[in-house]
Amino acid sequence: MERTAATALRCKECGRHEPLTAAYVCEFCFGPLEVTYDQDLLAATVTRERIAQGPPSLWRYRDLLPVAPDGPALALPAGLTPLVPAPRLADRLGLRDVWVKNDTANPTHSFKDRVVSVALAKARALGYRVAACASTGNLANAVAAHSAAAGLESYVFVPADLEEQKIVATGIYGTTLVAVDGNYDDVNRLCTQLAADRPWAFVNVNVRPYYSEGSKTLAYEVAEQLDWRLPDRCVVPIASGSLFTRIRRGFGELLDLGLAEGRPPTMCGAQAAGCSPVAEAWAEGRDFVTPVRPSTIAKSLAIGNPADGVFALDVARTTAGAIEAIGEDEIVEGIALLAETTGIFTETAGGVTTAALARLAARGEIDRDERVVLYITGDGLKTVDAVASRVERRTIAPTVEAFEAAVGEARLVA
Amino acid sequence: MAVTVRIPAPLRPLVGDAAAVECEPGTVRQLIEEVDGRHAGFRDRVMADGALRRFVNVFVGGEDVRFGDGVETAVADGQEVTILPAVAGGAGER
């Protein structure tokens, strides 16, 4: 294990410091803890060249992460997913410079491979032999897979009504899968109670400060893939708000260290209207988030009591961004729009994000020449039921006549 | 019968390392005051300025009190109150 620049955990609420252990809330005020770094050490060590010489995974940014693992922790490399230009999508939206960060191209097909990589590397360094999580599905997939690769035992807790694809794609890795009769917030509460008395690393509970840091790599990669010039605007889904805030933080770190050029991007968040506590607070100009009971097809975003909601509001406000609430039909339209213009099939969360971009563009909030990055964080094969009814199919007898009768006049090309 | 208040790990040292304490029925505020009367300093760890601290969640019979009347939510005889930290990751404006 290499030394890293991480120095302590700091309470965001009251500023008290804790050592770099499995503490997840401030012992005094219950405020959230975040990893602090030795800025002088970072400034003296990290260069674009050093990053470029790193492995083709998120571990090329290990200097900027709280843990620098070796051995089994590297068994299932995540990250360094494609950033692709999306001219046809841009054209449909009246824009000129839209890119898609396609994070479906991860080992378990969502961005959760990033946070789990960092969380489990730290958990192993702290001596844990058992991994666990509360999940809406994508995290369950990632914890089960990365635990299998690293040889850790794992327990995964999900709401019982989860999509079948996500349940199967978790259980297959040999985890202990527990379906809880309740919603994600119920599952999360149960896990918070279990974490207090068990020597397990719950990736999004007692090792959450490290887990969250993994999301920063979605900023680092976009910057590096754009030749270290930051985009003007990012559109990102919001569930707990952790991803949204950490992408902003990642860009900020690159600017502070002189690694990237430009200004902090305008951060636009997207929630499903059926579970939009942060978007509602935004629309009403509040600086607090009132919990809601989720009801949406975007189950990976269905967190009614978002832990980082207030910080997401801060980020949207300080970057002159916005937070949109997207209706169920619009989510499906968003999935189809992305698929038809980029060839990328996203899960419902990406439908929310794509629809939010389309709405911002339609409202004229985006300058035509802005460079916009759309973050697509999960694969459409995880939520096929959401769009199954939209797909037309024509079943015919295996004859030319039947084909022409069903599809209409055959187009003959000379 | 009484009300059982489940204490989260960070606060257990304050209440003699107990995982739960028994109280008389009342509002959430009255319960917190009662525990504070026996274990000085308890109230200030979960409340500030008369309200629950931002990252403290309280559940009465499994229901988040923010869906009810907040600290004025009534707790009936035999009900269970659970105090839990909100799990937040924090954000860094830099």
C-alpha cells in the first residue's frame, strides 16, 4: 500500500477532525465527514504526465484518492470509460458541442463500480473481510462483483420490488442477497443500524467518506479526455446528491492544482418528478430538503431522503446551474432520444438526465456553443421493462410476401 | 409499558453505553428532555436551537418524524423511537 496525500476526515458541519478510519458521521454533531488531503504534497507530486503513465482505469488518479491499493483490490478495474461526441443529439437539441460520458462501460455497467472500487480498497486496508451495502440495485451489482473479485464475503440489501435484472445480476456473484420489504430509505435505515454492531464494511454507510471520493474520478476523466480543458456545463443525475457534488469537487481540485484549464462547469442536476426532494427544494428556493416517498420508474434515483441533498443545492446555486424534475413519460422519451441519436442505451436514470438536458436546451438556457457533458451512469439492459412497451415488433411468416405485407412496400435499391 | 428510545452508537457513551433507554410516553421533545435530565448533555447532541440537528433522523414506530410533527410528534405507550445519523457524504466547495 503506497502512502497517499489523505490526512484526516473532517466534519463538514462543525469542522472537527477524525482519523482515517471507518467513521462515517461526526461523533459530536452527526455531520457528514469528508476526506482532507495534504495540498502541498498533491501540488508537489501530481502532474498530467504522471496521470497519463498510470493504468487504464480510475487508479490512474490514485494520487487524488484516499487509498492507493495493490493486489486483489485491483482485480476488477473500473473507470476510464468513453467520452463520446454526440453531434446528432446536439443537432436535435439546437446545440453544437454535446458529449456523452458513457459510464455504462464499467464492469457491472454503472458508475457504482467507481465508488465501490475505492470503498473496498479502503475497507481491505482497514482490515475488513466482509463488504455490505444498502442499494437501489446498481450498487448491489458492484459490491457483489468487486467482492467476488477481491475474495471478500458480501451482504447486499435491496428493496424487495427491485427490477429482476438487477436482482439476478447481483445474486449470480455469490453474495448473500437480502430483499427488504420496504423502500430504499427503509433499507438504508436498517443498514445504518446493522453497521453499528457488525465488523462489516458497509460501503455507503461506515466507509462512505471513501466511497464518495470515487465519484470524483468522473470529473478527472472528463477533464483528461477533453485534453484538460473543463467543459462549460455538466448534466448529472441526482439520487443522494453525492455524485453531483463530487463531480463538482473533482473539477475544483484539478483547477486548484493547475492540472486543468477553464472555469468550474455549470452543474445541472436531474431527478425524476416521482422522487424529487432536491428539485422541489430548488424550485422553492429552500436551503433544506424535505424527504418524500418515492414513486418512479427511475428506481436507481429513488432516494426520498437524500443525504447530500443540501450540498447538491449549494453546488447548483454556486455554479449558476439548475435542478430539474422529469416526469415518467419524459424519462422514456429521454431514453429513446439518447438511443436514437447516439447508439447508447441507458437505464431510466439516464433517461432522466437526457430529458433534463433536452428541457434546458428547449428553454434556451444553454448557449449554442457551450460544451456540454451529459453523464450517463447506468446501462439500459438493467431497466428494460421501462421501455419494453415502446418497442415495435412485427412477427411474420418467413416469406417475402409476408414481409412486404407487414412492413409495406419494399425499398429496392438498384 | 413505556417507550423505548434506541440510541445510536456515537451517543451511547453519554447514556452509560446503553443501546436503548426507557422513557415515559410524550412528544419526541419531551422524551429527549427526559433522557437529558438523566444524562446531561444528551439534548444538545441531537437538538440545536429548539429543533433536531440537520443530520439527526428520528423515527417513531418506524416513521420519520419529518413526515409527522417533527419534535412535537406524539409517542404512544409501547412505541419505539429510533435516533439515527443521516448518512451523508459531504461535498466540498473548492
